[in-house]
Amino acid sequence: MRRVVSVFLPTWPTDRFRRRYAHRAPPWDRPLVTVTQDGSRRVLASVDAAARRLGLRPGMLLTQAQASVPDLATIEAVPEEDGQAQTRLAAWCLRYSPLVAPDPPDGLWIDIAGSAHLFQGEAGLLSDLVARIERHGVTIRAAVADTPGAAWAVARFAREQVVPSGCQAAAIAELPVQALRLSPDTVTGLIQLGIERVGQLAATPRAPLRLRFGDEAIRRLDQALGHEAEPIAFITPPDVPTAQLAFAEPISAPETLQRVTERLLANLCPDLERRGIGVRRLDLVFRRVDCLTQGVRVGTARPTRSVKHLMRLFTERLALVDPGFGIEDARLIASGVEWLDPAQLGLAEDLGGETADQSLSELVDRLQVRLGPGRVFRVQPVETEIPERSVQRVSPLASLGDLAWPADLPRPARLLAPPERVAAVAEVPDHPPAFFVWRRVRFRVARADGPERVHGEWWASDEEANLVRDYYRVETPAGDRFWLFRDAPASEGGRWWLHGIGEA
């Protein structure tokens, strides 16, 4: 299933100028526009957010804009440089997918069908993409849908980011007809007929539309709805190890795709060995007879060039490939590589076996492909008195060092994050409770141990300077064990919380 991200950069020329020439760029709250020559007239080519808020729009006469905003900052438009920078940004976005293309003048295409799992899903990928680009001072909006047309429309005219598969018709029905990437003359003609929304256009008989507007309106509508294919010319990563196969006849059988993948790996890995590198990210790109391109991406925890191991990873993902009416060629791209010293392989691999580290690394890779990278990790101790901060997630292959939890410091098997409020009654102040109510269930305390007093880390924040917790390990008559704490002495009105469950 195809899933395409449309990235919208509404103020790309001015954002790029502010980043490149920060020393002479006006403040962010002062309007900035780019200007170009249109015959004998000087007009605005693009405007930033501050200028747009003041009513300025691309195409407006410069004299009119300066009359409305006397302190307007202007720079000369350089569309060639903007396009080159946009291509460089597209190459940077190859970290998200092997299928990336510029969408001039203000966007990008990214086909993420084979790589979203590496970012914990489509929403996680979009959040990471938007956050990274915004940190560099670039305004961005992005949306993902089954078709490029629907993603383009939603990114520019709607608020949602992820259009569920098969729901593009409902997502764009209430959007203006401009969302279909129609020419200004076509948009004007449709509005004159009273057709202002995409849903109205979809419900209009096609023969009169084709007679009056030609094929443009119907073609763009069909592309957005997925009734007509829309190929995209994706960029090729520069100067990376690649293996490619073209086929005399289109292929489509799953077993044929597996044989092709294994052959590509067998062609690529010797090249990696000659260069002394191993792959950390590998992209398999198929081009279909209808010119649509599909990509599958796998990642590894450590650099490798083992054909057998990489084939196992691709086997998990090839089921997602839709060959359509057949695949014409396949390309394998080592888009992420690292130095791999032959000594790292070890004697066991030279003899056909596996070292313990290699076996663990390959297990981690297979789990990440199946479950997603965010769900495979190990926990590491942290030097802190606050229980919820005493562990942190690290890479599954990270070294834990010498730090360990004290053996004589009992802790429950499961911590609740965050702690949950309970109603508790203690027969004697500053003693463990006689019973407590948690999630509408009453628990009587048969045995208890404590308190263990924990103070806040005053060096971390001012709010923690007076933090005090008294922890108690309690057991019910049925043998259930809980870890409770009171967040202040009883005389100060401390409240009770449940922080842990299980053996303590």
C-alpha cells in the first residue's frame, strides 16, 4: 500500500534567507518579502508569516505592499538557489525513506510505506520530521495519505496530519477546489459555476466538466482519490553503494522477489567488503510497469554485510510490496553505512559460526523489524533517589558500564508511571495505613514495613527542594504486595499514592 507524505514549506525563500544571512536578516516579527520582475512591474514573489498577517500576498505589486507596510524589508528573489536548497533538503530527508523528491516551488514528496515502522509509525515519523526542520527555523506542515494529491491537499488546506488508508475521499471532500492543484483559470471557472468544494466537483457529471475545462480537473481529482496513478520522479542518493537489476519480463511472484533480493545482496556485499564498510540502513526500491515506485527499508543495530542476516530482515518486509501488474527493475541502496574492520567479524564467523555479540545483534535487528525500533531496548540504572528516575531506556546493544542497583534496596517488580492516588487510613499518624482504596477496590493491610524516606533532588529544581516521600511496603491477607508512599508527614496533610506492585 502506497503512503505518501507531502511536506509544505510555505515560507521557504524567506526562511532560507534568514538562516543563511542571520547577521543581516530583519527580526522575525518584522515582515520580509522576496521581489521579482514581472514585465515592467516589480511584484512580491513570496512573503513570510509576519507579512502574510499584514495582508501581503505573492503577486501583489511592490509599490502597493510598501504603501501598506512602510517598514517592509525586501530581498531579490533567487528561485534557482531556492530550488537547489530544496533539493539538498530532499537529500537530507532520505533518512526517512529511500523515496524522496522535490515538489517545486514549496514542497517535498516522501513515500514512507516501507520505512514508517522505523519511526514507530506514521505519526512518529511526521513528528520527528517536523520537529527537526522547525528547529532550523523553517516553517513546515506535513500530511500523509494514500495518494500524493490527497496528501498535498491536506498538508495545505486541513489541520490533520495522518489520513487513514482508504479515507482520502472523506478527508478532501470539504476542502476548496484549489486543493486539487488546478490552474488559476480552472479554479475561477469552477467557482463561477458554483463548484467551490472538492466534494461538489466529485458529484458533478464528468462529460460537461471535460467539455468545458478539458482533462485537468478530472485528472487531478482522480489522482487525489487514487483512481489514476501519479508517478513521482524520486531522487537517487548520491555516491552510495548500489546494486541494480532490470528484468526482461515484469516479475510479481513473492518467491521471485525474494530471489531477486538475495541476488542484489550477493552483488552489493562484496562491494561493501572492498570498501571496508558495513550497512546500518539498507533500501530496496522496486519500479513497477506503471512507473510507480515502492521502497522497503531495514536497519541494523551494528554495521554488517552478512547476506544471510540481511535477507532475513527483508523477508519480514517483502510482504508489504504490491507488485501491481509487474516490476520492471529493482535497486538496492546502502543509504547508511559505517566502517567495519574485518577484525570485528571474528574467527567464529570466518569458520561459518556466529559470535555471541553477532548473534545478539542479529536477534535485535529481527525484533526491531517485527516490533519497531522503539519497542526494543534495555534499561540502565541511573544514580538518583527518585524511584521513577532510577532507570532509563538505552539502545539494546549499549554497554551498561559498572553502575548497578544496590542489592539491599528492595523495589517492586512494577512501577506505576505516574503514581496513582489512593485513599488510605492510618490508625496512628505517620504509621503505615490499616487499609487503602485503589481503583474502587478496598485492600486491608496485614503486614507493613517502613517508612523509607526519600527527599527531593534540590539541585534539579526549586520545586523539589521541599519534596519528602515516606514509602511503605505493605501486604494484604491474600498475599498481594504494594508499594505506597505519603508525599508529606501526616501533620502536614500528606496524601497517599500507590507507586509499585509486586514483589518488594
